[in-house]
Amino acid sequence: QVQLQESGPGLVKPSETLSLTCTVSGYSISSGYYWGWIRQPPGSGLEWIGIIYHTGNTHYNPSLKSRVTLSLDTSKNQFSLKLTSVSAADTAVYYCARLSSGWTTSPFDYWGQGTLVTVSS
Amino acid sequence: EIVLTQSPGTLSLSPGERATLSCRASQSVSNSYVAWYQQKSGQAPRLLVYGPSARATGIPNRFSGSGSGTDFTLTISRLEPEDSAVYYCQQYDTSATFGPGTKVEVK
């Protein structure tokens, strides 16, 4: 059974960089599939942030592309999100998830439980 | 960017009734690359149906998806109290975007 778990600081100061890690168990991320991040501001809907393939190929939400970097650490079976120059608008629950196939045209079939990140001084 | 609109915003129904949720795209979604997720309070979303009528693993056949082009529908037949949740549609054709959600109350 594939399981994902987000980790990282729950509080980030404005203008700083938000960094989160997703640890995957039950599947080796170097074997395939796309892995991604989605966020949800409190009381709001879902926003797709981006995805990364096991080869390192990435696709980002155009509205966040200038501030987002996704990366892999296959030795730890983890992938990570960095979001620079954060503001209060970046306060959200951040989810990591897996696409259901090795194609970008796939839905997310496995999700982490989510982690709340608050941007505040 | 493909913008998704969902209706109604809230649906209040009784157990055993049928729920029909709508998702409309601002432009045609190729190959019906649309998925539906269920999100209960405090939980991560769960994939229900995709593409647009294939059910995800373990999803009961009370949940069915349909549609093409710009109009897609999630139908929940024989509602159960546990179906109370927010339901989101997603297109994964051009990048990916989610709709604003439909809240379903079963009581």
C-alpha cells in the first residue's frame, strides 16, 4: 500500500521560503509515476502546484511557476517543494500526492494527510 | 487555463435519494480527462471516478461519472449519510485545475 507523509515547518515568515518534504512508503519513487503537490487555503478549494517525474522532469502551475521548485531525493524515497517569497496568501494545507500513471494526463490516486503551513510574522 | 465551474454550490438531500453534481469547463477537455474527488471534513481528497466514468479502486458503484467536451456529471445513487462531503471535479488535460466544489449534505 502506497503511503505519503508531508513534513516541514508549520510557520513561515513573509518573504521567506516555504520548504516541505513528502516521504513515500510502499513504493520506490525512482521506479516511475509522477509525484505532486496540491494546496488548499483554509475554507477554500484545491490548487494544483506542480508535479515531478521519477526522472526529474517537472510541470508547474503557470501562476506559481516563478516561485516553485520541485525536487527528488531517491535515496530517501522523498520529494520536496520549495516556494519562495511567501505571503499570507500562501497559507494553506499542503498535500503531496501521486498521479495514477506515468502520464501527466492522470488524476491523483494516493494522497498524504496534508500539513498546514501558516505564513505570519 | 481551463476554468471549472461546479453546480449547485450546496445540495441537501435525504438518504436513499440521488445526487446529480455538475462540472462545466471553460473550454473542451480532451479525452474527457476529468476526475471527481470526495473530501470529508479534515481529510485529504479521495479519488472517486476519472476519465470520466472509470471508478477508482474500492469505490462503490453508487458513484458514477459521465460527460464529454465541456459538461461532466457525477451521480451518486442511493445516498448514504457517509456521503456527506465536498465533491471537487478536476481537469488534467491542460496542466490541471480544480472546480470550487459542491457540498453535499445527507440528512
